[in-house]
Amino acid sequence: MSTITLIDYDAGNLASLEGALERLNLPFVRAASPDQAAEAGPIVLPGVGHFEAAQKSLRERGWWRVLPGLVAEGRPLLGICLGLQLLAEGSEEAPRASGLALIPGIVRRLGPGVKVPHMGWSQVRQNYPHPGLPDPKDTWLYFVHSYALEPSVETVCIADHGRPFAAIEARGHVMGFQPHPEKSGAAGLMLLQAALVWMGAAAPTPEAPCN
């Protein structure tokens, strides 16, 4: 069981995510560059803001170059919100900027006919069972985004805003959450804990919530 590496590249709300990990009693380190990462264990890629700006920041800090290699070596990687979108092949938000291509598909704008950004609570339903995650059973999770991956047959969970979109994706030991589990109450914490423990994070102590 290993320590979680939380990537710090000035494009994620680390305070709320760190607070969630502390509540769950899951050990973590904040890493601005790959040399600050834990030697093993899950890597978490958070993100808010613009796709291309986030990609540029990750490149400047050396993460963009090393992440595919770490995944190829078997290191688990979890993307949250924009972090999930960066795992895809690319985004309509930044047509000139490629994604990490660790999850297939192109991120597309939400809509039409709905308010964008999608900011608030939406129900999440299971589309494809995953060994590391419980069925959310239409639980409500918190979203803040204007773009999302279109669901595929392998999409783990789906939500709706103008159209169905991928809420949780997984390919091998790479996973992504479009909602913010750290801002989604007990249900979000339960899913975050389940994902990270499945990825090899040190199991929480007995007094941790959402066990």
C-alpha cells in the first residue's frame, strides 16, 4: 500500500482535494514536479480551467512527458474534472492541443439547449461495472464544467446535461471523474476512497468516514 501523489500545477483546487484526503485518512504528498512524487502508488491529476493552459502548465513542470511512461510501467492515474479531460485524445476547447490519449475519445462542449457551464448537482448512473467502484445507484454528484467526453460502451458512469456524457471513465489502471468527488458529500468521498484504495493507496484507518 502506497502514498498518493497529488499533482500541483496551478490548475486545480488542491485545498478541497487535500481536505477530502485528510478526512479519509489517506496519506498523500503534493508534487509540483515528477521528482517530488512518491516512489509508488496512485497519482492524482486534478484540474480546473482551460484545457490548453493546463496542458502547458503540465509541460512546463515535466509532468506531460513522464505521465504516459509512468502509466505504461503500471502506475495508477486518477484524473478529476479537467484532469479527466486531459486524459482523453483532445478537446474541442483547444483543437490545437493534444491530450494524453490514455482514454479514447474527444472532449466536446455540452448542450445544446442547456446552460453552460454545467454547475451543480446531477445524478450519476452506472453504465459498465468496475471492480474498484460501487454502483452509484443514481446518486447526486457535484459538477463544474462546460465540456465532457461522450460516453462509450466502456464508460463506467453516465450523467446528463443536454445530452448524456461520461461521468466516470476507466481504462486499465487509469480512471477519471468528471464530477468533483471531494465536493460531493459522503457519496463523493465514498467513490474517491474506493477508487484510490483500488489503485493501491494505503487503506484508511478504521475511524475514517465512508468505509
